[in-house]
Amino acid sequence: MNTDKNAKSSSSTRRSFIKKSGTVAAAAAATGFIKTPVYGQSQAPSANVQGANERILVGHIGVGGQGGRHVRLTQKNRVANNVQSVAVCDVSTFRIDMHKDIVKKDGQNANVKGYKDYRDLLEKEKDIDAIFVGTVDHWHTKCSIAALEAGKHVYCEKPMTRYLGEAFEIYDAVKKTGKKFQVGAQGGSDLKWHEAARLIKAGEIGKPVMLQGSYMRNNPKGEWNYDIKTWATAEDIDWKKWIAPIHNKIPFNADHYFRWRKYQPYCGGLLGDLMPHKLHPYMLATGNPEFPKRVACVGSIPCNTDRNTPNTPPRDVPEITQLIAEFPSGIIMHISSSSVNEVGSQELIRGQEASLEMAGNSVRLTPTRPFADEIDEYTSKNFDHETVDAHHADWYTSIRTGKEPNCNIDLAIRVQTVISMAEMSERMNVMCLFDEKSRKITDGTGREIVMTYGTLPKS
């Protein structure tokens, strides 16, 4: 047992801190995040919302899949959030009409407009305050930057971009315009991760050393093999516009249109779809998100699940992916993802003196054996489960108050750097090293490596 008086005094102080400040209010003060908007109370206005109680006018660019979900949730919560959808944009006429009808339902907005070109929406809908970008990954950058430069706040679906160079283009645009940018990884608005950040920033686990987590599924028919709808024809869809940024263009292909997450020209697969849901909260929880120092990643296709869905080609992207990242502070992060086994790993943040288990909706602090006499075990309250609704509300609060969103641009650019380096490592069979000042990625020999449109056969 440690009998040093100073050690006992320090131990008492630490125990008192955990027990007395384990509240959401303390978490907000410690991390700098405001978690829950309070509607109807006085708040400072943002640049293009004239008052805290003014309605936020919203436009939607890309309304298939997640983009369509944002339309539905915007309408469901329009009264609580005091928002109104006024325009939708998509390369599909069918999807435009369907989501215009959703907005018009019950007389919500009979004058909602529909556009096939996002530039027309931004040019003609001057009163819009904020834009949801729910397009395919390879359109995130062009649509986000255009919206920012048009004076709009942006909520962009994850991943932030297709390639890393584009991510820094968005980063620079956000910094230049001062608009509020939120990445759609709703785990960032799950309060247990903010509680973890509070504990870590207060030194309650000692020096953080390791993070581990996973996002696992098991789809016997192949993840992302969504149904191909009969309305999806070359006449309905502006295919040239949809595929425009891609280097290796192909004729209209309904399989690629609906199942694009399987194919490398459009997406990094698990790295782009599922891993952002772990990377954003874990890096937020460190209390001081960093750019990675080096990243390695491996992936495989052990089950060939696409064989079980007729008339679809085999996927380019792995069915299993594991990445490991090292950060300048010395933290090592290991994240796994799978579409062929749903059993996940323990969600854990290890420190030298204690560990944090993300146990369901709470955070459990357990001291390591050498520090058991100094640190008490602690379990937080149960927080609400993560929801897209709460993540929307956090963004709207940011627009109204000027606070930074939970998945803001500074967190997003660091997460995207990990994602992009992991994809480069897996596809190029290299360890990737990052230099924050130059924004360059090199391999172990110091040779610069780049991945963007046209640099690889499938891009």
C-alpha cells in the first residue's frame, strides 16, 4: 500500500473530483462542448441567422439513402428545432419528387423547390441558411465548398470526403468562411464520449496510452447490396453528373448507383461507411484530438458474400478491415470493422493509471493494479443512446450560438486523415506517415505517396 502522505492527499483530491463533478454540466465545462440545445431561450445569433429564435431555412443536396433520411428527420423535428426545408436537389427526378412530397405533407411547405444541379439551388435559394450534403462520397467536397462559399452552414455526411486532399480543401473553406461544419457521425453527440473526455482531461486515468473499438455487422447477402429500384433508369438519373468526378467513367450502371459503397472508385467501404462512427467519438474522447503520426491497415474478403446476391459483381472493398494508428502523444488506436461477423471487441480507453470502459450508455473507470490504492472505481450515469436527431440539434445550436459542433472541422480533418491513410495503407501495401505542417503522406522510405482521382486503377 502507498503510505506517502502526499500521495494520499492527491488520491483524496482525485476521488473528490470524480464524485463531485461527474455531471453533464461539468462535462460541458471541461470539454468546451455544449451538448443539449434549449429551445426558446435567449441565444446569440450566428452570422446568417438573425436571432436565436429565428427559423433556420434548410436545403438538401443529395436525397438518396442517408440524404433522404435527413429530409425526413428535418421534417419530423421541424417544430422542436424551428427549421424548415425549402429545397431539395438530386441527380434523380424520382428522388426529387419523392422528397418534395415529404416536405409538402400536411401543408408543411407547399412551395418546396426541386433541383437537379446543386449550383442552381445555391444560386436561386438565397435565403437558405444551412445545407445538408447527403450525396455519394465523391461529391462531398464540391457541394460542401460551394455551399460554404455561398454563405451556408454545412452538415456533411460521413466520411468527410473521398480523398484527403479534398478534406483539406473543405478545411480551408470552413476556416475562411467561418461557417459551422458538422460531419454526420452521430456518435460525436453521444454524451458518454464527452464524459470520457472530461475524465481524461482531468488526468483521472493518467496518461492515455491505447484506444480500441469496433463496428461489426454480418450480412450473408453482402453488405450494401441494396435493392435496385425499377425507377432507376438512364432517363431518370443524370448519370454523367453523378459520375463526373470519377477518373474511370463507365456507362450508366444501376448496380453501381445503388451499391456504390462496394466499389473503390466511389468509397473506401468499411473505412468510409462504418469506421467514422468509431473514429469520431474515440478521437473526441481523448480530449485533445491529434493528427496521426503513422497508420497501417489490412483488409480481406474471406467470405465472398456477393455470391449470395444475384446479378451483382464482387466487391472491391474488404469484408474485414483493421487499422492501427499512432499519434504524436504516444497514443495507439486500434479499430476493427467487419461485414461478416457481428461480434465486436471491448470498447476501451486505456491509461497508465486507469482504464475507461464504454459500457453500454455509461462510462466505467477502473484503476490499474499499481494505482488501485489511489483511485476509486467510478461509473457514470446512463446517457441517452446516440441519435441522428441529437446530432442535428447540436448543429442547429452551433448555428444559433456560435459554439463549435461536436463533430466540427478540427475533429473531422483529423479523423479523415486517419481514414485516408488507412485506405492508402491497405490498397498500396505500405505503412503511411503524416507530416502535419506539409500535409504530405510518405512511406517508410520518405517517398511521398498520393491517392486521389486517377492515381490508382480503380479511382
